[in-house]
Amino acid sequence: MQPFEHIRAKTIDEAVKLCAGSPGQNRFIAGGTDFLTEIKEGVISPQRIVDLGGIPELRGIRETEEALAIGAMATISDIASHPGIRRRYAALSEAAAGLATPQIRNIGTLGGNLNQRPRCWFYRNPLTVCLKKGGDQCYALSGHSDNLCVIGGEGCYIAHPSDTAVALVMLEALIEIAGPSGMRILPIEQYFAGPDINVTKENILSPGELVTRVYLQSPVDSGPLIEEFNSIYLKGTERQGGDFAVASVAASLTLDGQTIRHMPVVLGGVAPVPFRARRVEEYLRGRLLANVDPVHAAGLALASASPMAGNSHKVTVATNLTKQAIIRLFKNGARSV
């Protein structure tokens, strides 16, 4: 391990100033469950680490009737067990509860989970200088492809590893970012960036910027026709627990009577970013529950996928999970009327 300077920031402004400039050399640390592994394995060698653990305003979960704000330093365990999240945003609670192991959930943070680096074997190998680490080729094209994406790869074929990101994109959350130019808030779907935008990154953060909060609006429309809202997160893994998703799905259902008003569907583990299955959403929007074919709907999710030699099973897993999510949400919706 290379030596580095460790500074514990007391405020967001101080953290931003300490980390601005020198891209790649100055880095933030939250829970550190993945970041420290990268350092120990020689994947990254930062010169300065700015610790966010001493900034009170980054912690906590605040709930009102209109919205819910989650601090970037809120732990995954806090999110999984929070009564308001379990009641109003079940998919996020389920995603957090099934993430990694209890020990990691107790330390890992929302900000860290959203910003964790990919699990690609070639990126994680300190002896391999792939495209994501500034090299000139993607070694995955002729190597291990089991854990890589099946759609959306542009030269680099990582699969986004975050569970909470999938649920938050589905819930159409807002993300707050602090940086040298001040604060900005944007839809979280715009936060993640694939290799077609910048092959060395997975998000739009500039040097010195950090995630401060995530905001969730009330999931129930105040209009009189909205009778039910449900959400769900399902995850397929190779091992029973503590594993990354082979594929996952987050979905929600808002009804006008027995007609689908809104049903976002987002897949994880299959693309470099959380993948919005818009063809499924277009098929479902405006249909009566009784007129939906769950098998056909699920088949639209990855209809344009291009799997590699070792990961075609991801398409099957993602398709089956999408079908299960649709069927379960429909059963809840039918019972509510």
C-alpha cells in the first residue's frame, strides 16, 4: 500500500476545498468498505483521503409528509430499517436489506454504495491497465465476461454494482451534489454516466464534488383517482447471501382504478448504469391490469441485449425477475380495489 495523507473534514465546504484539484489524487472516503479494498489491492493510489465521517449534516434521514431526505453518510442498515422508508418506499428498503452482509450494511453508506466502482475482474486486477484505468483496450472482450453487462456497453462493459441505485432511479429520486461551484440538485437518473460519456468514470461528478443527500418525493399522488402505489425490489445472485446481483429489478405500480397510470421498471447488474426498461413501461402504461401479459411485458425488458459468451444467463434472470415483479405488484393492486 502506498502512503497517503488522511484528513477528517468537519464541514462540507472544508471537504470540498480539501479535495478540489488533482483529479484522482485527492479522494473522498465514506464507509470505506470498497474504497479501502481498492487501495489495498493496488487498484488506486490516492495521495490525500478526505474523510466525510465527521460531517454531521451528511448523516440522518429526515421525513416529512411531502418528501424524505437521506444523508449521504446514512448507513445501509439505517435505510433498510427506517420505518418511513419501509412504509413508503419498500423497494429501497428491500434493496438495502439484501445488500452484502450485516457487517458491511452497518458500515457502508448510501453515498458510498451509489459511487462504488465496478466489479470487473480486469479493472480490479492491479496488473491490468484497462480502458477504465487509462489504458488503450478492454480485456474483457476476450476474457471473463460472466459479471459484465449485456446491454449499453460502449468499449467498456462493466455492470453497475449498486443495489440502492436501481431502486432510487425507479423511485425517480433527486440527488444533491456539493462542489467548488456550490450546490446542485438533479434527477438521479442523470447522475450515472456510461462509458459512452466517460469511460474512466461511472457518474458526472467533477473534481471536488461529492454527494450530500438524496431526496424522495411522496410516492402517492394527491389526485383523487390514485388508489394504490406499490414498489418492489427483486435480486438474483449466485450465492444465497452477501453477493452482488447477477441481475435485479425495481418496479412500482400506480393505478387509476384498474388502469396502470405509471409503472417504472429499472434493471440492475445488466448495464453500465441502472437500466430503465422503457419498452416495458410503454407497453404497460394505460393498460387495464387484466389486459397485460406479464410474459410479453418482461420479454421487452432486454429485447435488444447483446450478451457475451459467458453472460447470456443474465438476460434470462433479468427477464424472469421482471415477470415476477409485475405479477406480484398486480396481485397487490387487484386486492386494493
